[in-house]
Amino acid sequence: MKKAIALAVITATLALAQLPKPGGGSGGGGGGSGTVGPGTEGAMAKFATTTTIGDATPGTDYVVSLTGGTGITCSGADGVITCSKDGAVVATHLVGSGAPSANCTQGFFFYTNSANGDYYRCSATDTWTIATVLTSYVTFQAGICQNTTAGTNFSLPAANLPAATCITGSNINTAELLFDAGTDESMQSWLRLPTGWTGAIDFALKWRAAATSGNVVWGLQTICVADAETSDPAFNTANTITDAAKGTTLQENDASTTGITTTGCAAGERMFFKVYRDADNGSDTMSGDAGLLSVTFTLRRTI
């Protein structure tokens, strides 16, 4: 079901006078002014796309001038004046489930697809076009190294946790989280979904290993928490990535997936996520530790 939301008030000021009655006196006199707002109806005017005011009856009030106000442009002479809505007014914001129909009225409408949050504007060719979508990236460094002491930026469980280990070279000092080949080890963190969040979220990670053959299966689970909700919901179904070790030891390895599961999530909410090595998965065949370096989320929002 669609709903309409008024986004602008259309007003104009009328000056009123009185025509002389047939065969009698100088007439005139009286008069005054009034304001016509949205939906005003009756003998004077009802503002649609274009309204013409005229053909007054002697002895009754008629319009001698009408000054354009918010969203109104007027032209004409005493007695017959034509007013139209101008293109500066946004009259209606439509909301519906699914993409809008092809045609629209340029300058007056916006549309939001409630199913996925996509936002449309009515173009100069009277067709709906999706609004600008900005892409942003949020990266979490897996580990840090203070001198020779390794730590992590993630929350770790009481058991089955990856070990933080320094990576110290001739130039670079950093760290990684080592995920065991025989135990499902995990870590967690969260990020805030931005205002205007829309569409899919993609996920990527960087890792490395001493091993030069076999596959690692990485898992990701998400869940969101809104205002006035508790902070301990069950995670969504996992997304998994199966990635092969490099043929050269300790080379960095990029792995990614698109359209991760975000059931129950909405813009402005905290999205908790859990990353783990699915070591007991039959497709995880690499021996030894897999060293996680970072994880990155690709987010999209409309403006």
C-alpha cells in the first residue's frame, strides 16, 4: 500500500473587490484579502496543476489580483487570473513495496521502495530514476603489536579464540590473529549502519598462511540491534567463503563475498558480526594456522 506525505504548503494571497450591480451606482468598495492554502475549494479557487479564476458575477466578490506565494506563479489581468504550481514545490513523497511504475510528474514527487530502501527521484523526462548511492568501506584491523606484545581490536570468547601474534619485519610492525586448523575459533565486533543504508553489504578479508596448499573456509554471521532492543540476539545464518592458500608462503590473500545475510537489520542500528574459521567443514583442507589481517565491509547509502 502506498502512502502520501505532504512536504510543502502552497499559499497565495487574494485581493477582493465587488462588481457594481446592474443599473446601480458606483458600486465597488468593500474588498479585502485572504489566503488560499492547500485543498481550498469553493467559488474562488481550487489549486490543481493550473487554476483560472474569472467570470465573476456582478454584485459578488471577485478576484482583482492574486499574488503568487509558496509554490505558486500567477499571471493575468483583473477578473481573469491564471495560477500554476511552480517546479520548486515538492508536493508528495510516495512509499511503496517494490520499484515504482515507469512514469511520474517531474519536479513534484519522490519515491521510496520500502522493500529495500532504494530512493527514487522523478527525472526531467518524467520517469523514475534511482537516487545517488554512495559506497563506503569500513575496515577493521585484526591485530596490533605494541613493541613485541600482540593484541587485538576484536572481542574474543572465553574459549576457542584465535591467538594474536606480532608480525615484525625490517620495515613494518603489525599483527595477525591465528585461526587453528582443528578448532572453530572466532572473534566479534560491531558497526553502525548509516542513515540512508540501502542494498547489499559486501564482505572481504585479508589473510595469510605459512602453508602453500589447501583451502580455508571463513564464516561470517551478523545480527542487528535497534533502539530499545536487548544486546544479545541470536546471529543470522552464516555466509561462508572458501579460499585457497597461496603457492608462496606468507603471501597476503584476499577473499570476499557479496550480499551477506542481514535479516532484521535497518539503517541506524548496530550490526554485530562474528568472523570464524570453519575448521570442521569438509572443504577446509589447509593444515596449520590461517592468519587473519583485516576484515572490510562495503556499505551503500542513498542521498
